[in-house]
Amino acid sequence: MRPGPRSKAKEADRSLLPWGMGLVAALALLALLAPVLSPYNPDQQIDPVAGRYLPPGARRVAVHLRDGRWMLARKAERSGGNLLVERLGHETRLPLDEIVNLSPTGVRDHRYFLLGSDQFGRDVFSRLLYGARVSLTIALLAVALSAALGVTIGGLAALGGSWIDGFLMRAVDALLAFPRLFLLLFLAALVPSATWIVVLVLGATGWMSVARLFRGEILGLKGRDFVLASRGLGLSPLRIFFRHLLPNAITPVVVDASLRVGEIILVEAALSFLGLGVQPPAASWGNMVADGSTVLTSAWWLAAFPGLAISLTVISFNLLGDGVRSRLDPRSSRSATTSSAEVLG
Amino acid sequence: MIRFIARRLLTAVLLAFLVVSATFVVLHATPGDPTNLFENPRLSRAQQERIREIYGLDQSLPRQYLDWLEAVVLHADFGTSFSHREPVMTVLGEALPNTLILGLAALLIEFGLGVPIGVLAARWAGTLKDQVLRILSLLLYSLPIFWVGLMAILLFAYRWPLLPAGNMHGIAAIGANGWWRAFDLVRHLVLPASILGISAAGAIARFVRNSLLDTLAQPFIFAARARGLSEARIMWVHALRSALGPVAQLIGLSLPFLLSGALVIEVVFSWPGVGRLVYGAVLSRDYPLLMASTAIGGVMVVVGNLAADLIHAWLDPRVRKELVNATGS
């Protein structure tokens, strides 16, 4: 036998961890600093007529009118007592006293649409940064919720006696039997859509495998000497659970959760893409792609960039999850049966 | 063995029945009903009540449930779809083959690509090549498939118009002869099936790699090496056969996902399959259609799980023994 392919392979798995951590940290920073980093207000429809569907890299002069409106123009030059504005293929003359942001040659402000603009003239790049907050918050909360639910239900099943165990585990089987997207569609269609409900729905459909995992861990620990000893010492069941069982059984749950974040981001994106997740005007990457899909051929950037953002984020979290698993889980070969099945979904 | 199968089937059927019943209750107990579908300013209250009466929506929940169950069990009648105004079985019957075509094509690509990549990665375990394949498969299962679908349409249907952007048949294929129709179908199948297949191949590859690495560390591989068998034979015959057990289980488990997994892709590519049907039914709260697809989904889960176990037992004598011993027959 060649020198342990298994251990060498595990080493390789671990080498991905720093990459995952770095990328996830960078993403989290981008989302946190969205108000500072985004060049413009993500909801501002600066000039809904001349500002819509601008391609990536478009630069426009921004004329600020006295009545508060903004006008985007290709060019704005002073000529005599007027400002010569080239907008929507026409040249118009505006009296100088109607304009707020004059400079010696034209106007002071301009807009640069790094990733283009959408159907209302909103800046795609700014919306992407703010969308990161929505997508990441939903994913993290949903994963936390499903982990909490899974630990509670799995713990109950393992410690609550055979009748409760049988009932809960059959329920888990039944729920696991159904493709996630099916369940999600049902739930999402039945309840009114709001962002916190998306979190609830995602959390409520994700706890089953956690419950199974945690139950297995607890059952394995239950008969161990240190648990029997603490029971013999007359410690209360709650104390035994929180002080002795939980800390020893939580690692696989953490590993599982770290692998699930990427998956949840994908599911949320798909749900929002189908119009059943985050609702406009809130920007989530999924509904941005949905918006873009209707004008795919004329404004490709609207669907392309949010999708790219989803992909990068999921890749980062999966790298992190993989790394965490190979570091924390001694049985890291117990591969992602469920998650690959869910990838199919 | 037969007793084992019978027992598994019985529990599975019971499970499917429970799920379907729960779905029925949840679906009907939540506020709002399909008359929203007929919501029309010109529709009077009385007319709306009349519609509810015709579809039996004015009955009590247990009554509705028993009626539904009776029709299904005794007459195999799932009722009439609200939104399609046709028997549910007709609507589903038209969509199911389309989904199966797409799903099977995707499954072929998925395993045809995933298994060899996984084997190569295991062979090269720990080397740079393994690392490249790992990152490649991680990329594949990290992409949102609806987005990949849109980008593929953008590139291969508009930028370079090589393939159709949606639907299952072109207009030209209507009334055409068999060969032309088949060719047309394949052209329409290329994008959705390969996107579904390739995105899932990443997960399969990773699964095969890890499963193989576990197998390669086992004594019987050691023994095979000691007998002087070639590396290739050990890898492709001895190790792979044993490592494929869990993989085969994956095939069985992915059966129900063919039904729903293609949903997003069916929506993106306007593929006239079950996924798109269910999506529409959810949006319009088409109870009969939703109930029927849940029931069929349940049956597919049952069959899939059973198939997974049987394939696994067939591939791996150790599992076979375990199963038979467990049921004592």
C-alpha cells in the first residue's frame, strides 16, 4: 500500500480552510460595510428614464436641478447663459439658474455605474452590496434556527423515552422523504412573504437531518461511563444534558451547520428567483436575478452579476465548511449524502 | 429477502400515506383557497359561493378529506385540476414523461461524469491533480442552477444561436416524422439536461472519491495487492464495486429529486414537466393537482428508497447479509 492516501488527502482538504475563512471574512466585511462601500443609495431611482439599463462601466454626468430632480446626461457643457445637455440622444438647453451643481465648465457631479443600472435606474453594484446583507443574514439565521431546532428535537428524541423517540424519528423520516424545494414551495405559497418568514421557512425545513445527527451522538454518549457517573451522583437531567452531553455532541452539529450555509444561500436564491422568497423592493440576489431574467438579452448584466455574487459566496462557504469538517470531524469521510441529494434538488 | 422487501414496502406505504394526509390538512387548513383563482370583479359573492360548492370547498375539512381519499383509493380519481380544467391525472400524465426524459438524461450525465472524476481524484489523492478536481467539483455544486441556466441561454441561444432557449419541441417539429422529432427533442434537451447533470456531478464526484478512499484503506484491498493484481484492476473492479454501493443508494435517493430537482430548470427552460406544473399549482393553489403530485412524490420516495437499498444489497454482499439477518428470513 502506498503511504496513506487517506491522510494525504485529508491534509489537502485542510489546506482549503484558510481560503474559505479568508473569503468568508471578506464577504462578511463587504456586507457589514455596505453603507460605506456602496457608491450610491441602492434604492435611488436617480433618473428613471435616461438612467435605466445602463451597461456596466457607463459614466453619466449628473445634473442636479433646483426642483430636486436629477438628470443623467452623456454630456453637459456651458454655452452662454445655458447648460447644453445631451440626454437620450437629444440636446437640450437648460437655464443655468435652474441648476444646483454647476462647475466652471459644466456640472460637478457624475455617476459611474460599475456594474450597470437596472430597470429603474438603480445602481446594480450598490444593490449587490446591500443584497449581500439580506442573503447572508437570512442564511446565517436560518442555519442557526435549524441547528437549534435540530438539537432540541434530536435531544428530546434521544432522552425522552422510546415512545417519543419513535414518534419524532418517524416524523423526521417523513419530512426528509420530501424534496426540500417541494416543502419550501408549499410553505412559501401558504404564508405571506416577508423576510423573517423566509428565515422561518428555511429553518423549519432544515432541522431534520440535524435532529437525526444529534440524536445519534447523544445515544452514543448516553451509555458512557462519565454520563452514568454523573447520573449516579444524582445530577439533574438538565444539568447532565447541558454540562455533559451537549458539549460532547455538538461538534458534528457545528460541522454540519458550516456545510449548510452555502446550501441555504442557494435555496434562498432559488426561492427568491421563483418569486416566493424575499420580495421586492428588498434586494436579495435571487430576486435580482429574477428581475434580470426578463430582460436577459437586452440587459445581461442584471442577471449575470447577482448570480456571480451568489456563486462566489456559496463557493466561499463551501470551502470553509469543507475545511471545518476535515479539521473537526474525525469521521470526515462520512460524506454529504443528504447534501448531495439536496444539490440535486 | 422477500419478507424484507414486503416489510419495507409496508412501512414505506404507511409513511407516504401519513405525509399525504398531513399535506392535505396543512393545505386546506391555511387561509385562502383556490377561488382566489377565479377572483374577478364581475364575479358576485353568490357565484363565488357556488364555485366553492361545486368543488366541495364548503364542506368541513374531515368531510373533504374523506371524499378525496375515497375517490383516490376506490376510483384512482384525483379530481379535476382547478387551473387546467382537466382531470389531474391527464395533466400529470402529460407532464410526467417529459420530466422523466429530462431527469434520466441528467442522471446519465451526472453519473457518467461524476463517477470517473471521483475515481481519478481518489487515484490521485493528495496530489495537485486531486486538488484541482476537488475545487472543480466544489465549483460545480456551488453554482445556482437557475443562474447557470440563464447564462447558458444567453450564450448558446442568443449570443451564438446554437441551441433552442426553451420548450421541448420546436414549431418545425410539429407533425414531423419520428427521426426529426427525436433530433429536435435532443437539441432541446442538451442545455437543461447537461446543466442539471453537470451541477450534480460535482457532488457525486466528491462522494465517490471519499467512498473510494475509505474502501482503499480496507483489508481486502490489501489482500488484493498481495495477490499481485494490477493497480487498475484493484481500483476499477475491487474498490469501485464496493464503493459504488453508497453511490447506488444515491441514485435511488435522487429519484424523487428528479421530480422536484428539475423544477427550477424546468421553469427557466419552459420545459413542460411536473416541476413547472407543481410551481404553477402552488402559485394558483390548485389543491387537486398539488395533492396528486404530493402523492406521486411520496410513491417515488418510497420506490426510490427501496430501490436504493436493493441496489446496495445487490452490489455489496456484506449489506445483503445484514439486511436478511435483520429481518430474520
